[in-house]
Amino acid sequence: MTGPSDTALADQHSLGDAPIPRIVLEIASGRPAELVWRNDLGGMTFRIGDTFVKWNPPQTGIDLERERCRLEWIAGRHPAPRVIGSGADAAGQWLVTAAVPGESAVGDPWRVRRSEAIRAIAAGLLALHAIEVDDFPAEWTSEVWVGRTPEELGPRPPLDGPVLLHGDACAPNTLISPDGRWTGNVDFGDLAVGDRWADLAIASMSLDWNFGEGHQHELFDAYGVQPDDERIGYYRRLWHLES
């Protein structure tokens, strides 16, 4: 499996020919709007002071209202962005959140301090997976990739859980303090309940993309498990098929 190329990664941090969306400029009110991420379908995330604005045009298929609901549910349970505002018009949806302390686990400093970053990623997953799920809305899991069971993948492995899943546990969605401590997570649009290996499979796979191959065992060691090849393989195939 391969991750984004260097060219693709550069594109994800550049506006290119795309203008800053009107609603982002309105929210900025003259303040600088710094692009921090752009996906392949035109969705963008901007930092404006101590807030972040996600904006997605209809063609992305990403529902920011879904993420808003999940962020409001997890508030007080886990370090996650606090919702400030949201909305939609013909051009797209937007979600405004307060910044969470820390920086992405794949920022330049962490390419040198990879072992610290990987331990922080594991700490975030352990904290998330320990959250009680009794009052998690059951229908939310069926809305996202981890809740689907396509016939072509065959039987789902027996459940190791259930636990609260991030749903997009790629390394960039973990935040870390300058001294290497986990401080929170972002991008909760796929929050669900299921098998812990759904998160572990994707988090470990993303290490290859962000740090180079050869580091997956560090994540499993830090989390305190031995790799489960059956579950890892199943959830990676499901993620690629459904996400």
C-alpha cells in the first residue's frame, strides 16, 4: 500500500488556483486565513487566529454536520475541538471550531522525534478507546465505513471491543505538545463504536506514509498489543473500500 506522494502532500498545503471561499473570508473579518489542509476534492481547512474553519463543497461527499454532532457528543469526554459555529449554503458546508493545544504528530519536528510521536498516537487511542459507549447513538456507526459489511470482504472477524473509535486514526489527527505529550485529537467525522483494530489498522498503516516504513511495531508496542494480522487486514481492506 502506498500513501500520498511528495507532490500530493505539497498540493494539500497549497490553494493553487482555488480562491478562499467567501464564507471563510467573512468569518476572518480581515484577519489572515491560513490554509492548513486541502483535500483532493476541494475541501479546505483554514486557521484564523485561535479557530479553525473547515469548508467543503458538495462534491466532496463529506458531511460536516455529521462531524458537528459527533464533536458535541464527545465534548467533555476527550480533548477534541469545541464547536463554535456551522452552516451551509449553495457553495458548501462549513464548521468553525476552537483550536486544541498541540501540533500535528506529523509536523517537521516529529519526523526527527518519531518514537515520541508514535507513543503519543498510541496514548490518544488508548484514551479514546477507554471512553464509555453506553449512550453513543447506535445509528451513527452505521453511517460510517467501520459500520458497513460489504459481502466481497467475507465474514467480519470476531469483535475485539466494543470501544469508541476515532474512525480516521491517521497519524496527522493526533496533536502533541512540544515536550512530546499527547494533547488531543481532531477530525471526528467518522466517530463510531466497534473493534479497536479498526483504529489500530489505520493508525499503523498511516505511519508508513508519514514516517516511512518500519515503525508499525512501535505503535503496537506502545498500545500494548501484539499485531492481529487477520483484523488488521480486514479493516484496512474495509477502509480502502468504504472510506
